[in-house]
Amino acid sequence: MRSAESKIVPREKLCELIAAVKDRGARVVLANGCFDTLHVGHVRYLAGAKALGDVLIVGVNADSSVRPLKGPGRPILDERARALLVAALRDVDYVVIFSEPNVEKLLEDLRPDVHAKGTDYTAESVPERAVADRLGIRVAIVGDPKDHSTRALLETIRKGPHA
């Protein structure tokens, strides 16, 4: 079994690795997110994504792209820590940190077979939908209903027990 650290790969190397696995006929899935404090929804989302293919790549937002998305005080964990937590999950084959506001460029660079998004999206609201369609990448919505979030977890912590 590979170490979590070895699953975190720079984009350029990942492009080569993915080309090789696709040449062998493997089905590649790309999922992405901030993963700012890992919770059960993240685990279920990534398990659902992995079920769609043979190789699961997870794009983790760089710190510079989390701040505009999540607001002041975020991320809680730095990008390397978040990438390592995601990489430690059994379903995850590779992790790449990206700084763009969405994964359009990753889709273009990696050309996965499937782009998996969580249930906080619909097929129509996926920000990268047009790029995925143009490249022939299937978009799939996976995971459990969005009834948990890092934001809600942080609010519970702030309020304290039994608030």
C-alpha cells in the first residue's frame, strides 16, 4: 500500500501518470474540493467518485483559492495538510493541489473520463460543465445529501457542547 505522502503529485507528473493508466484502459475520475477539515460528507463523496472508475484523482484547492471561496479565517488547515488527509483515504489514488478558482484547467490537462461533483451541485450548476462537455468528459453528481459542512461543524464547535 502506498503512503499518503506518495499520492500527492505535482500536476506535470500527474499528467504523465494518468496518460499511462489511460493507455492501459483504466477509467479515470476527477473529484475536487477544499476539504477544510475532513468530514463524513467528504468521505462519502470520494467513495462515490471512486465507484465511477478505476483511478480517483482529487484536486485540492490551494490556500490562495480557498480564501475567496470560504471567507475570512479559512482555510483552517494549510493546503499540504488538507492534501495529506485526503491522500490518506483508501479510495484516493492521487492528489493534486490547484490554485485556479475551478478545475477547468485540470480537466483540460488530465482529461479524466468522469468529473465527479458533490450533491451541493446539480448537473446544470457544475461550474466546469461547458469545459467537460467540450472535452467529452461525463459529469456525475455523487455522495450523500449535503446536510453537513465544515462551516456547520465550525459553528457547532464555537457554540460548545449542548448549545
